[in-house]
Amino acid sequence: VVHAPMSDPSMNSWVSLFVPDPDTIIKDMDVVGDHCVLVAKTLSNQFSLIIIPLTHPKDPYTVPLPPWACAFESKKPGLADQQDVFDFLLSSPVHPPVPHVLYPKEGLLLSGSGNDSYPNNQAKYITTHLEVCSQDGTLVPVTLFHAAAVEDLSQVPLLIHVYGAYGRDLNMDFHPIKTLLLDQGWVLAYCHIRGGGERGLSWHRQARVEGKEKGVEDLQACLHHLFSLGISSPSLTALTAYSAGAVPVGALCNRNPNMMRAITLQAPFLDVLGSMEDPSLPLTLEDRDEWGDPVGNVKHRHIIASYCPLHNITPQHYPSMLLRAYSGDLRVPLDGVIKYTRRLQKATQTYFNMKLETDCKETPNIVLKIHPGGNHLGPEDFEQMLQEEALELAFLHAELGLDPPKPQRRRQR
């Protein structure tokens, strides 16, 4: 945080007011009255607020936020609102948004009751923050949500969430379906692999272009670590990803298909090499900053070809997979998803035609659901969105051999 006179705001006039600790990532900033409020994250992915009094900036202080908080949304004050308070919402995939108010002058933080449509799950569910050592020694944060103690999670289903691209954080917004899964005994794991933005700009830079392999290594390390802790097992593990998150999932699936039983992908980006080779596609030229240029750089081509999910499919026993694509998706070419599905189905069939009679593994289900219309974010119709979620839940329970989720009883008044 710096300040400069209005008469000369150039960099030469900047005077430093506050420099965050190297282990602190600044995610947002607001000026509230005479205070600067920084929304910060620790390396273990936990939120806090750093308040800097602008009248005496040498006395900043930190307000810790609840350990379950994974998503932060600030409310911009209107003309009728108090200008010296900071309103914001905290949530997580299994905790509905809860309003909070910070009074910076007093250092007072108050929380509201949240959404009356959903029960208060702050005490019902457990949030565990882990750090996993990747192949090169880098510590990768993982956020776990579970209803039972960690030592009681060896025989429960596990759903892994991952993204790791474009410097964007993994989506940790509230989703009612996730609470249903926890109530059914699932464990939810959010792997904050490199390529995302969880640990700042360098976290993204480490896994872009020539470093893309690191995201795949991070994901593999996360699964190994969870299994080593006695959490679930490969036969009860499913992975889910959206858009570019399909790249590390697809790459890991090609290399270690026995680490998981099922995969669900929404609007998946699976043909990295083909897309980056085709400049006629609307996003190819700008996306080469993220994935590399296989046309103009031979090294980039070899690197992309080494992990591209589509171009590394081989006859082996793959996990079952549900892919959902949209005919109106302008960001991920539908042709690439169709080509990937057909090649995967062919490789699976080839493997089972060659396998020994003593190999009793079941043939995986490779399902592609193409929705007419829709866009990269999925269907716009609410009923269609619910149908998609029901399909995904049914697929996961069927492939992991679980009983379908039972409807929850409404409390009697």
C-alpha cells in the first residue's frame, strides 16, 4: 500500500505505507472511511482482514476470519449505507453465505445469521486445511470438507475438485448439492494446484506454458497424500472438473487411471494441442499465453503433446466418465470433446478385446451428453441445470456402487 500527493501521483512520488508478509496473498482491497482494508489469504488458504489506519499507517492490525470461510464477497456501500463500515459475505461450498460487518475504527467484527433457506452448517461440517508435498517439493494446499473425523473416512466416497489454470482460484462458492453429499457420508477435497491463483501470481506462472506438467504432478500428489492418510480409496474416488480443469484430470487419467473410479467433466477442454494449432478458433491466439504455441515453438509442441488428454489416450482400463458439453459453447470447441470421447471409447474397447480372461475388471461407461444451446457456463434454464446435477449425482452413485441419495426429511414445526 502506497500513497502519493494528488499534485504528483507518479511512481517517483510513491511512499510505502504497508508491505504484506511474504507468506500473505492479497486478494482484494477496499477503503472504508480512514482505513484501508486488505482481504488476505495465508499459504494454507485461510482468509483474514488486514486493517491499515491511514491516519497512522504504522499500526496495522489483523482480524482473523472463520476457518470454514473459502469464498469472500464484499458489498459496495450505497448512498444510504454507512460509509465507515465494511459489509461482506463469507461462504464455502457447504456453508451458505453469512453476512459480516467490520467496524475498522473499533476493530469489531459482527456476523449475521445467514440465509434462512439453509440450515447453519458451521458446526455440523468439519473444514480441514492440508498441505501436500508435490514432486518438486512444493507444498500444495488442499481444503477438505467432511462430517466425520478424519480417522473414520477410510471407507467413504471421495470427490476431488480441481482447476489450475489462467491464474484463477478454484471455485469455492456455496453449492447446496455439496451439503447433500456430506450428509450422505462423502468427503469433498478441493486441490488448489499450481496454475490457479490461490498463492498469488507466481502460483500461476509456475504452471503455465512450459510448466503445465506441474499442475498434473500436484494433482497426483494430492490423491496419493489423501490415500496415505487413510481417506477413502481409489475404488471410491471420483474427480470432477470444469473447462480447463479437465486438462490435469485428463492427463492424470491417462497416466494413472487406477487412481480413480469415475470422472465428471463439464464443458471440458481436452484437445489442447489441436486447439492451439488452429488460429481460426476465437481464443487460440490469446490462449497461447497460457498453453504455449505449438506452431511457432517446437519445445512448446513437445510439452503440450506430452500431457494433452486427447493425444495421450492408450488402450488401458480407464475410469468411467461423464462428459457434458454444450452446442452453444464458444470457448471450448465441441469437435474436440466429441473426438476425445470417441477415441476414449475406442481405446477402452481395444483394451477389453485384448484382456486376459482372468482380468475381471468391468467395462467403464464413457458417456457424452451434448446439450442443445447453452454456453460455456452450462444451461441457462434452471430446470435443465437441476436435471444436469441429478444426472451427475446418479452417475457418481452408480459408478461407485453407492445407494442413491435419500431425500432429506423436513423438520416438523
